[in-house]
Amino acid sequence: MARIPKRLAGPGQLTNAAVTKYTCPALTKTVIRHVHVSNPSGAPVTFTMSIGADAAGTRVFDALSIAAGSVLDHFCYYIVDAAEIVQALAGTTLTINFTMDGDEIVLG
């Protein structure tokens, strides 16, 4: 079993529609360890992230307000199974910068 630390998504800007930012590969489990979100704009912007297709029951962050000129560093331990997706969106298109890091664990 190989554990591979890597950047899973980003850095990149989010749109205002849920978009898949990561898909866990086959025969793999992924541990999301860090989510970095920055808002360099002059106004607060909401941030939403889900594990699975975006819906109220799959959201890790649900329209969390990120203040103007601020950063969210979320250190975590979320398990993502093979073929599961992570989706993210911002309240305003192309204002929030998103990066996600973790470990991919290749099974077998």
C-alpha cells in the first residue's frame, strides 16, 4: 500500500456553479488533509464544498462567508473513496482561490 502526498486540486479560482475539483482514482482511498481558500477581493464571498455531488447533505462548507482579503486554512482528515468526487463553488465567480492537499493511498 503506497501513500502518496500530493496537491489534489488548485490553486485555481472557483466559479459560482458546483464543479468537480477532484475525483478519487480507482483502487485508491484519499485523505484530504488541508483546504486553503483565499478571497483577495474587496467584498465577502461565500464558499461551498462537498464530498459527493453538491447537495445539502454532502456539504463540508455550506455558503461559508470568507471575508474580504482573508484566508481560510482548514486542516482536516476527510476520507474519500474510489470514484467519489469533491465539488466546490464560490458565491461570486472567479473571486475565491481554492487549493486542496492530501494523501492518495493506492490499495492492493
